[in-house]
Amino acid sequence: DQQTGTIYVVRSLSPEPDISQLDGQLFKIGVTTGSVKERISTAKDDPTFLMASVYPVRTFTLINADPKKVEKLIHRFFADGRLDIEILDRFGKAIHPREWFLIPLPLIEQAIKLLMDGSIVDYKYDSKIGEIVRI
């Protein structure tokens, strides 16, 4: 068995009212093949991180899994809960970050456990009721 990456969940420390009012409800879900600390170290200059520092909430070790496929799968799973936002990068270019979700942390943890045990294909996120349900 070999570690192939880390799934990380962070919350934004943005002072912007539209973002800070969502604290506790808004999380970024990402995957990195390096260290999470290194990945988030430049968050305040990165539109992917909403141009703000972040606080790591949870991490999960990936074993023998393709990090890009895992990230794509978890983002697709929670697509209906994705935050629709536009952020200007430091050059004034409009960016639409796609890794931020208005999903409660326990549901994110549940989905990642389902992903890790391979049963996520039997479930879907139902945004109307805010639950993960069996298909």
C-alpha cells in the first residue's frame, strides 16, 4: 500500500462579509500530493482559496488512489452544493473557484468515508433535503 495524496477540508478566514457570514457552512474540499501545510501556505494570494487565509479542518490520507480522480469524484458528488462565486485575482482577472461547497462538515466526512470504502457509487447527495441518500 502506498500513500498517493491527501484529501483536505479547509474553512476560509476571509474578512469579506459575503464569505465570513458563511463560516461553519462553507468548506473547500481539495486533494494534494504534497503536504497540506505547503498547499495552503499561499492561500491569501490564490483565488482558488478566495484570496484569503484558510484554516485546515480535516485531512484524510489517500492510499493507492488516483488523487485527480478522487478530487473530481468528490466535487461531482457535491456539485449541487457548490458555491457560485466570482473572485478577482491580484491582477484583477475574474476567477470562479469550483472547490467550495455549502455542505455541513459531517456530510463531507460521511462522503469521504463512503469514498474510502468504495461504496460512494451507491449514494448521492440530495441538496433538497441536505442529506446523502442511497440510490
